[in-house]
Amino acid sequence: MGERSGGSDMDMPPYSRLFVACGKQHTEEELREVFSEFGEIEALYLVKDNQTKESRGIGFVKFRLASSAALAQEKADRTKIGDDPKPINVCIATSKTQQKSYDVNELSSRNRLYVILPDGSGEQELEQQFSHFEGFESSHVVRNRSAGFVTFAKPSAE
């Protein structure tokens, strides 16, 4: 069940992989049960000790969509699995190249949506298209380009 593949495919799309710190007694099946409600899981594995083959209490969950990972991070972080009194810790996992180019702890970088606009669109049209979504904060059209940014309060919407 533990599917682990190396390479950059695990980081595409960006921010679609979660790092999970949990108790060593937890299984991949338990993690799959917790995280499958948030979206399609492409891969899930627990890191195991090379000699004992026992779990080290660290896992990774790779979703097909970054929005599923964002929702799972928001909802599953600090939750408990079964009878374990210790909550799990969930955060977005990044590759070393992503860490160099983005500060993943900078919330605004994960809450901003880049939008290609139809010719002739402006601030008002952009805001009108996105303001009805939960958590909408602002919109901005990049001058001399047919593009803009929309900012939300959190990385996912339900």
C-alpha cells in the first residue's frame, strides 16, 4: 500500500504533498482513512526505520490536486486518530527547489490565485468574478497585461 516514488513528479502540482507527523503505531491504512475524505490520493507512505522496518511516525500523503492538500492540511492538522491522545501534525511538504524559490510559511504566497483575463477586463470584472467566494479578500489587475491576482483568506475553499 505504501507507494513511494522519487523525483519531481511527487511535487507536481506544487503544494499537493503533505508531511504528516503521527504516532509510530499508526498505519498507512489509518492515514488513508483520515485523508481520503479530502480528495484523490495518488500516493501515501510512512517512513520506516531501515533496520527495524518499524514506522518512524512520519508520513507523506500526495494528492492529485493542491486544493485537496490545502483542505486536508486545514482540517486534519491537530486531529486525533483513534484512541491516540496525541494529535497528528500536518503541513504542506515541499521539495528542496520549492523551498529555495518560495517561503512556504509565507501564507500570502499560498492564498493568491494568478488569473489570465479576457481582453478588455479590468479590476471591476475581476472582483465581480471572485468576490462571491468564501474568504475573498482582494483582487488586482497587473497593468499592461491581461492577468491579475486574487487573494483569499486561506489556501482552500469548501
